[in-house]
Amino acid sequence: MKPWYEQSFGRDYMVVYRHRNWEIAAKEVRKMAQWLHLPPNAAVLDIGCGMGRHSMALSDAGFEVTGVDLSDTLLDVARQHDHSGKVQWRHGDMRKLPFADASFDATVNLFTSFGYFTLEEDNIQVVKQIRRVLKEGGTFLIDFLNPAYVEQTLEPRTERSDEETGIVIIEERSIKDGWVQKEITLNDPTEPGKPRQYLERVRLYPLQWFEKRLAENGLRLEALYGGYDGDPYDEQNSPRMILMGKCRRRPPL
């Protein structure tokens, strides 16, 4: 059986997450660009770019952007929306990014596109890949959920209808053994009695995990935000955990 992230990121993903707004993505990118302090035309890699909302907003902000994702379906959607054709779209696994060493001035990993993998070594490998593809002194940004906030605010069950298709979307959420997971059921009126079901799972990594793994792999954490409003991170109350820092320079030989 395929892992969840190979099953869930298809056509139904675009129904479940239709509410994610392109204008909001543009606002988030404007804030992000201020934090990154990048020069015009800097080479930026969006790891786990999905439908490309943030990649295209980064491109509009004046950067040379590459978006990489494992889902060909979502990449096709990204290409359809990329009317300018300026973003480079690549199929690839974040555990083995298809780019040469030191290719990018910055990497971004957004909207909790991290912590997917069952094996701890695989999640650490993503950190190693970020370090590998960054130029010396390059900047990274990881936008992750805040575990304590998730535990306090988790809604066990929600149900809603997609206005465009009439599909009823049921999401059941739980926390178990260090994971937060969502079981998604779609009841399509055109296929009564044939629900489609998906699972999403993310490791609830605390800040301490990131501090340790970043430091071990040559990445220096320099700033920490609790959301795109720029507020400082608060372990109990911040909805997000946005980590930003630099690739440490290698010592001379």
C-alpha cells in the first residue's frame, strides 16, 4: 500500500482544501519576503509546493522560483495557474531533492509540509537536503504547526459541503503516539454509497526537535515567529511555529 502522502495529494485534495486562498498566500509571501531579506532575483526553492500558491506569489515578488513536489497531480494544477510561466516546476521527493549542491539562495517549506514520514531518519533527511541545496549563507524558512496549540484546539470532527461539487467532506482528527492525524471521508452525490477516504498524518515535532536537528546539520536558527502576523512564538498560544535561519558557512580547508 502506498504511504498516505502519495494517496492523499490528488484531485480530491483540491476539493478538501479549496478554501485555501490565493490572496492570503500573496500576503503571507509579502511578510515572508521581509523576513528573508533576499535581493531581487534570488533563487528560491519551494519544497512541497503543492498547487503552487506560494511559489507564484514568490515569483511575483521578484524572485527566481522553483517549486518541487511529489504529486504530479498538484504540479499539473500549479502549471495551469502559472500564466506567466516564470516558475520552474519539478517533480521530486523532499528526501532526495533533484538539484545540485548549493543551488539556491533560500528554501521555504510551508503550511506544515514536514514531518510526513514514519521513519525518523527520513524526516531528518529532509533537513539534510535543505542544507545541501542551500548556498553558503543561504536562508531557510520552515512553517510548521505548533504542537501544543494543536493539542489544545483540535476539533475532533467537522462536516461541511463543497459548494462547487456538493461533495460532503467529513474530517475526523485525533492525536496518538506523537502524531496528529486526520481521517477524511468524501461523500460524492454523483456516487452515492461509495465514500472516498484518505488519511493525513504529521509528526508533532516540538521546537526542541528542530533546534537539535538544524544545529546538527549546519543550519543556524535566527528567528522564530508564532504566525504570519510576525508575533513572537509562544509555545502555548501561537498557532504556528515558523523557523527561519541561515546555512552556516563551511570552514576553509
